[in-house]
Amino acid sequence: MKEYDHKKIEKKWQLEWNKKQIYKTLNKGKKMYVLDMFPYPSGVGLHVGHPRGYIGSDIYARMKRMEGFNVLHPMGYDAFGLPAEQYALEHKIHPQKAVEENVKTFERQLSIIGLSYDWSRKVNTTDPKYYKWTQWIFLQIYNSWFDKTKNKARNIKDLIYIFEKNGNKKVNAVCNNNVEIFTSKQWNLYSKKEKQDILMNYRLAYEGYSEVNWCPKMGTVLANDEIINDEFGNPVSERGGYPVLKKSMRQWFMRITAYADRLLAGLDSLEWSDHIKEIQKNWIGKSEGSEIGFRVVIADQLGKDIIDSNFIKVFTTRADTIFGATYVVLAPENLLVEKLKSKINNWAEVEKYIQDIKNKTDEDRTKNDKEKTGVELKGIKAINPANNEEVPIWIADYVLASYGTGAVMEVPKQDERDMDFAIRFGLPIMDEPLVDSIEITKKVSGKMVTKYKMRDAIFARQRYWGEPIPLKHDKDGIITEVNLKKLPLLLPKVKSYDSTGTGESPLAGVKSWVKDGYETNTMPGWAGSSWYFLRYMDPINTKEFASKKAIDYWKNVDMYVGGAEHATGHLLYSRFWNNFLYDIDCVSFKEPFKKMKNIGMVLATDGRKMSKRWGNVINPDEIVKNYGADTLRVYEMFMGPFEQSLPWSTESIIGSRRFLEKVWRIGAKFANDFSRSGSSSSLVRGPEKLFANEAIFQTLLHKTIKKVSEDIENFAFNTAISSMMILVNEMEKLENISIKDFKMFLKILAPFAPHMTEEIWQNLNENNSINKSVWPKWDKNKIQDEMLKIAVQVNGKVRSEILISKDIKEEEIKILVFKDKNVINWVGGKEIKRFIYVPGRVINIVV
RNA sequence: GCCCGAGUGGCGGAACUGGUAUACGCGCACGACUUAAAAUCGUGUCUCGUAAGGGAUGUGGGUUCGAUUCCCACCUCGGGCACCA
């Protein structure tokens, strides 16, 4: 064996592994599903930070393979979305073409790192064979409603049946807020369109409207972060500075809120970092409280006429403070405001306020530090049901229509925000005793309810590059589904990917598409990524998204690796879809990702994010060329804790390279012995030196095997590598280790440096890949040191050290300790108050 | 504002469940090999002190025989939410 020539070695083994398909996944054996979050293949190529997570999961997958698991470790692409569309616009090519180019770049960069994916299972969300099933799942969701009693999704046919049977009796289902549910007629008497509209309030995928930021000049919809304020505080587009308005747009929604409770409860069963669980928990935002009705009356009128049946329903988590409630505030959008119009004396003022609100951006409206605004609804009052006091009614934009009931009771004494508002508008402030929440709720005929902050998710984009939504609208507004047999509904060719200027998707400009009545919105980016982990199980199935057999075998992902930035997006949506698929018996498990590790970011040397803009990007190709893939892999794992963001340092990489070179040199010595003697007779050199250190070395070796095994299991790769460094430093000094021991070490290094260890391995007359060898087991009897060094403290300060054998008794230790010179010195003749011995660790003498 | 998390040498970081703080690596210094350099190897490297010894894990307190680890307050940084009643 000669020099460590990483270029030659890495190329050679990558070709060989490919040829022999050693990472091909079978469908039998003890299963282990190790998954990376699939990337969005962008045009700019990778920087050294991107592969870091892939390297970690690769090491894990490799160890699991060696431990005898049948490992599924695939890779694919999430390739629908805006960047590809914009890239296509700029370069005047089809987005599909852009995706293909980007995938190519990505795979070239990834292939040189030596990741052990089974590429035969590759998926791509933009492939019609894939998005056929995204569309199929969408239709299942569309055709479902959520039964609160059973706490699961059911087919919409069941709901129709209930309506037919029970007429207008209430159904315990999750449905839209503030919508008049049918109550007036028998189900059968409704028209087709009316039935459709009623059902739309229950479907888990439903059509609705939402306000978007609309820039008339640009003719596009803008995201919140694409909007800034001009010098007068008016919202304008970041690019160009054109005015931005609110516009109500037709959208599709997913009723994820139906699953709020299950998504929250499911977190307990997941082995995720507490951090991510916490973020999801806060996002779901469960709070328990009371719904209480405040009667509305005409102000200053004797007898206090009740205005028909109107109640202001407020939601509060502090019903106990109700005696201190001195006014109520409604959201300006609360439907009750419009209803009470005729009783409100200052309607002009109220209407103006509501209008002003509409022209504000969400960001403006919800800014915490701005002064509170509001208008009193004059001429009417509310009755506090606890004490029958008449209290004023206000509307204010800080009360949100979308949360709770869109109305709150205000208790200035108990709440800082209420206090601000009360002081600003001179509203009464009263100090009243607290009562029991549950009792008072009952007493005032309110009810205990649970609310969630989470909102339904918009499931539509007014863009071209996404999955078509497989629905048709006819001229009477009747929606029909695209027949399952006709899926996939292919994305049509368009002349221009530019927006239409009306805010609609470019699909609205395709004549035949519109003529056929197809939905012009496309699915959002998260559609395809919400179920891709299921497709890897059976990626070329044309009959089902994956066979029952494959799903039952692979089940959930065992280890999921990716960025923490998906905490409230992808990770919530895919849990939602998986729960849904569980309800309709398509999968046998509720939670898709049992364990998860979140990769930290690699920052540039300057501590900033790597970005073209800062010119601080490090290209992995360069590093692989100069130092080798194995060195890159070891260094990226050695940098620091896997989940932590760390600054890159090309200066420090040399340490990882030196470590591998040391291993190489030891390997070379063994290999040279082979070539000289042609046999294994000289495996153990210098036997005379061997035995003095043999036991100590054995202990170190087995401790290292144990540590590396456990550290890989926990994704603590940095400490695994440091323990191997210690072992190698020791091996280098000893120079008389057995080849058997050295091979054990090579195996635990193999997941980190697969190419180099393979080369050494096969030079040692092994014919099968080290990556398919059996993971070494540590010997329990060997990991215990024979002799232990114990620190001796006097009054908590280390004063001496003693060497004891591992089975020594406390009594014997005492005798030993008090013979120690240093101890005698420090203890002197003083009285011993306490003698503390922590076995194997420390002795503390208190005088 | 609220909710999480983190602060350890010149730098990245290590430390099991409260038990010798600074492992491992980078850098730096000196030495060996070399005509020389690189590479490699060896030694040293928290701080004050000649030493004995003292002081250091963001700051200040507390609990304990013993605290980077537990508790309280504060400071700084990072993340999440953001008028959620």
C-alpha cells in the first residue's frame, strides 16, 4: 500500500458499490427506515452545509445495515414550487426542464460524497406518476368530513346519509365557523347547488375565500414579507414600491383544525427534540375556557328590551374574573355588528372604522406596540350575566374574528391589554373578587370549550408550477371530481408562466383548460411532501400509492433527519395527512416519523449564513477534491453537535484528514506484512511488548466500540470521532496490536469513512465489502478497568490521587488513603467529620 | 410582550444521573528528523504566582461534603409565537 490517494480510492469504490448495488433495499428482514427530508433542488448548487444532515443519516443507516437491519434509505426531490417557476421565467425554459437540470447538478454533487442511498427508489413530486397519487389523496380528503364523536374522518356519503335520515338535526362534526347551517328545509328539498354549499362547510378539503395581498400594478398576489410600508405608512410592494390592497380570493383549504387535538396528543408518542414539540404545541395553541353569552339591549331604556335573540358570545379563559368585566369588544368583522346596524346610533362612524381596517396590512393591524384603536357601538349595551350590569360595547381591530368567538369581555383589573384600552378610552375599571371559573360558567348558562390557535391551511396557489387540483366547475357552479381512472390530471402546457394580471394562476389563461372547467388553482408546495415517505416504500406501483403489503412492512419512518425550520409546516402537514390516511385505513400507523433529529446549519467562517450575497459560500466539490469525501464526512461530523449550528473552518479540516492518515499508516503496516510474508503469520508484532499493555488496550478498544455504537445511535457523532481519535493515537504508540482488533476498529470507522476503510479492509485479504460486514460487539468483561485512578479531596478540594483495583472495599480504601502523603499533610491531626466514597469516582474527606 | 434553548481556553467543542472542569481537534510555541522546507513525531499551551498555593464554566446569590450540572434573580445571544382573550 502506498500513499493515501483519496481521489483514486473514492472513485474506485463508488463505481464498485454501484456496480454491485450493495445498498439495494430488500423487502424482508428486520426493517429500519432512515429518511432524509428530501430537498428542493435549486439551481445554485450545494454548499458544504447541505450534505451535513445527509452524512449523519448515512452514518446511522450504514451502522444499522451492519447491525443486520434491512435498511430503507432513499432520496428524492420536492420539485414543485415558485423557485423553479421563476427560474423558468428568467431562462425561458419549461420548469420541468429547470428541475431536470437542477436534479442533475444535485446528484453530481451528492454522488461524490459516498452516500448509501438506494437510488432505484428515487421519487420526484413533479413526475405525473407521482402526482397522480397526490391528486388521489386530495380527492379522498375532499370526500371526507370529520366526525367529532368518533374523532376521525369519515366518508362524505355517510354525512349525506345522516342529513337524509335526520333532516336538520345537528351533526357532531367539525365545520366552518359563522356559517348558517341548513335548518330550514328537509335535505332532499335543497337544490344540487345548495346541497353542495352545505357540504362544503364540512369537507376536509373545502373551497372558500381568503384575503390576499393584491398588487394591481404588478398583477400578482404577494406574500406578507414581500410588502413594506412607504413613507406615509401605506403598504407597497417591496419590489417597485407599488400600492398593495386586500383582495378576497377564491382558495382551497384543508381542515387541519379538525385534527388539532390528535396532532397535539400524538406528540407524546414521538421521540423528537422537546424544542420542536414545543413549537408545534404552541402553534396548535390549545386553550380551555368558557363561552358566555352577553345579552344585547337598547341603551338607557327602561325595561331593557332584549333585541331579538342576539347574544354576544364571548370566549374567555378567565371566567373567574367575570365580575370585573366592564365592557365587551367585538372584532370589526363579527357578523353581529352588521346585524345590529339599525340599532347603532353612530353607524357612519362605525362603518368608517371597519373600512379603514380593511385597507391595512395584517402586519400593521397586529403590531403589538401600536396604539389601540376602537369605536363604541352607541345606542346599545351588553348585560354582564354575572351581575346584570349594563356595559358598553366596542369594536376594535385587536380583537380577531378568527379566534374564539370574535368577541371578548374585558377585565381591566386583570389584564394589561384591557387596562390599556380602558385607560385610553375612559372605560370603567372595577376591582371585583374572583370566583370559580367552572361554577360561574354554569351559573350564567355558558359552556366550557376548547379552542385552538391553529388555522385551516390554504391549499391553493395562483401559480402554474404545482399539481393541478383534480376538480371541475360547470357553469352553474357545480363541482365534479375528475374520475380516479383519469388521474393523473396532467398540467397543461402554457405559453407564459407569467401571472395573468388578475391574480389568477396562469392556468386561467389556457383556453381549453378553462373551457373544460378545470380548477385553475394549483396545489401548494406542501402537497407532494406530505406523503412522499410512503411512496418510497413502493415507488413504481401504478395501482396504489403504495401496496398494503409494503406499508405494513415498512410502517413509519424510524429515523427522520432534516432541518428544524419545517416545525410548523411540513412536519405538521404530513402528520395531518398521515392521520387522515390512518382514518381511511390506508396506513396502519398514526404517526409517520417516530424519531427525528434536526440538523444544525453550517454557518460561514464569518458567522453569517452561507450565501452568494455575502460571497462566503464553501463548495463541497472543492473540499472533496482537496481533502477527500471521507475527510469531509469526518470533519462535518466532528465539527460539533449534530443539531447545533456551527461555523465552518477550512483551517480545522486538516485535523480530520490527519486522523484518517494515521489510520491509513497503521493499515499500511499490516498490508505490508501481508505482502512480505504472504500469510498472516506476522500479524502480531513485538509479542514481548504486547502483554504489558494488552489488557489496557483491550479495555480501551471495547470501550471505544461501545461509545461509538451508542453515540451513532444518539447522533452524537462528534464524540464518537473523538473517542476513535483517542484509540488511534494509542494504537499508533503501541504498534503491536492484533489484526483482529484493528479490523474491529476499521468496522466502527467504516460508516464515517466508507471509502478509505474499504480500501484498507480489502488490502487485508477481505473480499466482501466492509460496509456489509457485521458490526462488532463490545465485550462486557473488557470494558471495566482493572485499576482505577481515584481523586482524593479534602474539604472538596482535590489534594491527591490513588490507584486502586476495581473490586476494592471501602474499608481497604480508607487504610490506603490515610497512608497517602498528601492526605496526611492536609488532614494533619484534625478530626475526620465525614468520609465520602463515591465508587469509582471520588473520595472526599471532610475535616 | 410571552414561550423555549444556550452562554466553558485564542478558536470548534468535551464532561455519565451532582463527583478530578477544559477530553478530542484547530491554532500557537519549543524540540527531533532534514542541507533546507513540507510532512511526520515529541513536549508544552485557562489564569495569577519563582514556588507553596489561589482564582476561573455570562453576573450575583442559594442548596450541598462536593455545582458547568439543581434553585432564585439579572445580563447577553439564538429560536418560536406575536393584540389568541
